[in-house]
Amino acid sequence: MDGKGRYAALLMMFAAAAAFSPSVRADDALYEFEIPNSPETSLLYRLNGATGEVNACYWAKVEGSTIGKIVCDPAGENAGPQKPGVYGLMRSPFKTETGVYRIDKIAGKVWLCFQDSGKTVCAAQQP
């Protein structure tokens, strides 16, 4: 599947989930999702917009089944909850990049987040 087809399939999957979920309250955590630019990965990054926690998610085959499952890695170094703020995700413009950028929209901080040894980690911005 090419990059556009993969993106469209993921977008449709999350749109369907959102359509059948209960309405969101103002104090609920709002999640943001982004896929890396690389056509060689099946990763999808999930961000808790209120806490800044980032998780890399991917499809995994279930042994003995024709149906797989979505697995989200736990947050590792610098990927866990941050100071309260307003966070977002941005994909890199590089075609081979498999990570995404987490941005703090209030403080202007940037982290590069990626999958590493079964965890999602984020490299902090240098001063």
C-alpha cells in the first residue's frame, strides 16, 4: 500500500472510531494522531494533547488468527506526561523519517519522538 493509501486507511479507521464514541467533554483529554512520512513503516503516533504523553502504535499479527491487533508501546524516556500545556504532533518532511515531532504550543519546545526497543522515546530540544 502506498503512503497515501495507508494514510487514508488509518484516517478512515479513526474517523469511524470517533463517530461511534460518546461526545467529548471539555475536561477530557483530547488525542491527536500522526503517521510518519516514511512509506516503510506502519507506525501511528498517539499524543495526549493535555499531558503531552506520546505512544507509538502499530499493527501486529496475532499467531493463529487472520485478524491482527493494534499495539501501543509504553512511553519511555521523555515521552511520558509533561508539564500541563497544549501539545501537538508534526511529521518530519523527510521521506525516510519514522519519528514525529512533539511540540509544546505554549512554551515553544520541540522533541523528536521515535520507537526504541519496545518503548516510545523523545529526544529533548537542546538549549
